[in-house]
Amino acid sequence: MTRWQSAPLRGGLGSHAERWDALNQRIGGNHPLLDSRFVDALLQHFGRGDEHLFWLEQHGQLQGMCILRPHSRMRWASFLPPQLQLGPTLVAERAQLEGLCRSLPAGAVQLDLLCNDPLVGGVNAVTRPLQLHSNHALTMQVTLQGSFEDYWSARSRSLQSNMRRYQKRAVTDGLAPRYTEVSDPAEVGEAVARYAALEGASWKGREGTAISHGGQLPFYQNVLVEAAQQGHGRVYELWFGERLVASRLVLARGSMLVMMKTAYDAEFARYAPGRLLLHDLLRRAFSQFAGQVIEFYTDADQNLLEWGTAQRWIQHDTLYRYSAVEALAKLRQVLGGQQRQRQALANGRYTVDAIGSVEALPDDARACIEQAGQGSSDAGCDWYRNLIETVMDCDDVVRFYVLRRDGLVQAVLPLHAVQHSGGWQLHALSNFYTSLYQPAFNPCLKAADLLVLLAAVQRDFPGASHLTMKPMDPSSHAYQVLLDALRKLGWLPFEYFSFGNWFLTTDSNWPAYLAARPGAVRSTLKRMGRKFSQAGGTLEIVTGGARLPEAIAAYEAVYAHSWKVPEPYPAFLPGLMRLCAAQGSLRLGLAWLDGKAVAAQFWIVRNGKAMIYKLAYDESAKPYAPGTLLSAHLMQHVMEVEQVQEVDYLQGDDPYKQLWMSERRERWGIVAYQPRTLAGLAGALHETIGRATRRLRQRERAHPPRHTGWRRALPEQ
């Protein structure tokens, strides 16, 4: 472990500014909000004098820097005044943070690294022991690629229609809209002052958060005027006649523009002046800043997300100095869980419905599930129906929990519950056929929202001891918000590796793809293809129609004569094949030899993605390598005919998958225990002890003792 060094800051980075900017260039991409001039202005105007700069050097090279301040004697946190939406933390890899907490002054046991952007540095990598992260705000960006016309045509129809209506209304009512862009340094200061007056008259002024309060106005004027002198500061305005009705403060550096502040006159709300200004700003930006990106750094709602080309969560990260401190923090959450459950259930804005079947789901919940399952082989209402009918035991209790806020669906969580030893165990509505479990969550859903749904689940299944969610994408919004909500509700969640997932991103260039395969694969295809053809072998792909029953029977016959163990739920796969055929996504490949199917592969093609679900071959035909030939046949088909962008091998790290795929990702699971139950407490203790033991063994293997035996003492002379 390498120790970080530190130095107190007195109103700025001082002599460290040059190194800070070099690191920002290397790690942060010359981020405007991490530029030393912007950071210095923040420290000068809003610093309290207790800020410290920490830095890490390894092998003579600067590896990381961050600005921290004490929150209390035992807890430190990022320097983060309200004017900064991005934590001042620059590290390339999360592993570099391991020594940071232990480098704090004696007595400090917790470190909160706030507002970390997954696109800036490596803070938001996969969590490790003694680390915890939670979603804070959903931000968005607009990438200025192509033309504004192409960008705008890709927006939702409702957004385009609404904007036409607002524009027409403003003109029809004689308001004479006028858009201005202020970039002259001599004029920017006054434009910021106008912004402050506009914002001060809004609800922000009434709540005391406008920049006209708390000495903020001089800060924004200084920052933007200085930036304008270098061509990086702008103020965009919308006027109705001689009245300012909307304004945006924008800071630009490198290849990025940051929306710092926005305000509009609520008296003209029926014209949506803020939206009108944003539309004009983006139109200008596509020509003035082509190829760059606009970052909003806001907590976007669904309406604002319609403007974005990408979105992501800004996260808070907490590091603990000792495992005992982490355990105490978890205990505190457990003790507050019941109170949070009562508060969640008492919130009148939310309703939770528990639906017992797919057929009973209301239309809005169905639409939410279908949208979440786009591009997946194992999501959607029909998938769940087939799973319930062919796999679930009659004693299993199936529930689709539907969360609404103000009448609008925010989440649908499919679960099944099983009674075990007199208590309930809760599970995702999935099993080993599921390659990716995807709850249907609104992109804006936060842990505080999901808390209401989970509280209802806990109420419906009193005494439930544990909940398991798998397999999931550990980087997904659903995974992170589930973890955070379970902690807040007083459960003890643990993450675990489920399986590896090999996939291929393709440009559908079959010859190039084939040429990149290992020589042994190409040789096998050439030799066995000729041998198979000379023996009268044929390959076909069945998508449905009259051939479907025979094709399914052939698949089952091949599977029965393969090396694979029999399916425990024999009705599931035929049901899924018929379902996919009805949807037009079935690609059932068959290899025939002497009138007999000798290899079969079940692929699903949907929304530009091909998923390899099941494959098998008859052992008696192994000398012809029918499985390899069929894989190549289907791969060529999905590339040249279907023009897919991705091929997914779904589950497992089998060596043969690496011959066909080039990329790997992981699927993880969550098991959460309710420590207020005896079984849950026992499970949490068992999990904790087991993980601690494994970490100790790994540490011993990594650092074995120097002398494993005894050494005989030399006789005295």
C-alpha cells in the first residue's frame, strides 16, 4: 500500500496548480470543472480554510490528486461547495484509493468521495471490501456529432411537437422572441448580473439558493469573464421583446461545454422559455462546437432526458479505514430500517400493487416490462409467462410489484417467494435459464423511490429472511439502486460473481471476422465443411412456420444424444422456441446427415443483437465437427443477412466461446439478509465470516511467510 501525501490549501492550489492541470489533462480530459483556475476560484470564494490537497506518487510519477476537508474528527469528505457538480478527485484506477483513507489524520475512519463521474477517472470502478457507493444524480449529455437536423429528428415525437407548439405560440402572441449569445468579456459580467436578477425572482430566490445570495454572484462573474477572455465563457439569453425570460451560463474548455446554471421567468411558463433557449443553444452548438460534447451535470428528470444522447449516474463513494467501522455503519442502517419502512409506506405520492400473474398486469406495467426487455432474450411479458408455466413450482408465489408515483409507473419488480423452514425466501423471477435479470425501472428511479416498493414486499412477506437477485449487470442502474435501497431498508446485501459473458461487437463483415479466427478454427471449417458436404450433410435455419414442430423435435433428439445432461424442465425450451417463432426472432439451426439431425443450435435475433441460447451435437457425428460448422453457418447468416451489431454467447466461460467471441463482461448477483430475523442474521454472519476467511487466505497466498520451517541453532563454540 502506497501512502498518499498531503498539504493544506490556503485559498487556492498554489504551486500545485501546474501538476493538477497536467493530471486533469491526462485523466480528466481537460475537464472544465477541474481546471485549476475554476478550482482556485471555488477555494477563494467558498473555501473554509481547512481544505487539504492529497496526492499519490508512484515510481516518480504523479498518479492521483484530490481535495478533501474534515467533516468531523472521524470523517473526511470531498471539497464540494454547491457550485461544483463534480468532485475534485483525479485517479486513474480505483485501486489507487486503497491507501487514501489510511493516509488521513489519526482518528479519521471514514472518507466520502462525492459526486464521482464514471467518465472521469477510475473512482467508479467495481467496489471492493471497505468501499460503498450509491447513486446521487442522473446526469446527461448531448454529443455534437453530425448535424443538428439529424439530432433533432432522433428526438421523441412528443418533444418535437411540443417545441413546435411553443415556438408558434410565442410568435402568434406577438412576443418577438430574440436569442442572443454573449461572449465578449466586456459584456459577460453584465449578462451574469442579468441572470442573477432573473434567477433571484424565481423560486430559487425565495429559497435562498439563487446566485444573488451568499456571495455567489462575484464568483460566477469572475469565472465566466476570465473564461470569456480565453474564448471559453458564454451566456445564452432569450428575450421576449425587451424582457429577459431565460438565460444559461456555459463554461467550455477542451472538447466539452458544461451547462453551469439555467433560469427562466415563470410568468411565461406557458411558452416554455427555458426549452426554447435550450433548442436554440443546441442548434448553435452543432455548428460552432462540432464533434464536442455538452455536459449538463444536473439531476435530470424524464422531460430533460428526452434531449440527451446519453445518460449516466453521478455517484457518491464511501471508504472505511477499518472493517469494524463498516460493520458499525451497516448496523446503523439496520437499526433505522424499520423507521424508513414506515415512512416509505406512509408517503401518499406512491402506490404499490402486487400482481399475481402476467395476464393481470395493467397495460402501463406491461409496457414498462417490454421496454426494459428490448434487445434481451430473457425479458418481456411472454418470457415471464413461459417461465412461470413451465418452471415455477405450484408452491411458488409469483408477484409483479408495480410502483407508481403520482399515478405513473416507476418500477416493476418481478419476484417469486418460496417458503423454507417456516419462513419466506424471496428471489428474482429467474432461474438458470435466465442470462440477464432486468427489473423494469424508470431511468430516473432512485433508492428513495424503490424503498417504497421494497417496504411493500417486506410487509407482504413478514419474516422474510433473505432476498436473491441474479444474474444482473453490476454496472446497471437497476443493480446499483437495488443495492442502495436494500441497505437503506435495513437489509445486509452482499455481491457475488455469477458467471462470465462472452460477446462480440461486429460490423457484420463476415470475411474479416472469419479471417480473424484462430488458424485451427479456419482449418476445421475448411476440412470438415468439405467432408460434411461430400457425405451429403446439409445445414438449415428454421424461423417458424410448418417446419417448426419437426425442427423442435429434431433439436430435442440431438440434445438427447449429446453429452449434455437432460433438461430439468423439458417444456421450457420448446415453449420459448414457439414464442420466439411467433415474434419473428427464432433462428433454430440444424445440421442434417443421412436424414438425421446431428447438431442443433437455438439462436435468438432481436433489435440488432444475436443471442446464442442453446447448442448441442450428436456424439456419433463428432468426426464431422457439425457443431463448429453450424456455428459458422449461423454466424455468417446473422452478420450478412441480419446485419446485427452484437453477438452474445450469454452464460459461461467455456473455452470454446473465446474462439468465436472477442470481449467479456461479468454478471453478478445480490444476496441480501434481513438481520431482524434469526435465519437472516445467521446467513449474514455466515456470509461475513466466509468472505473474511477467503480474503485472509488470498492475502496469505499473495504474501507467504519467508520461513515456513524451523532452523536449528548453531552449537556454541
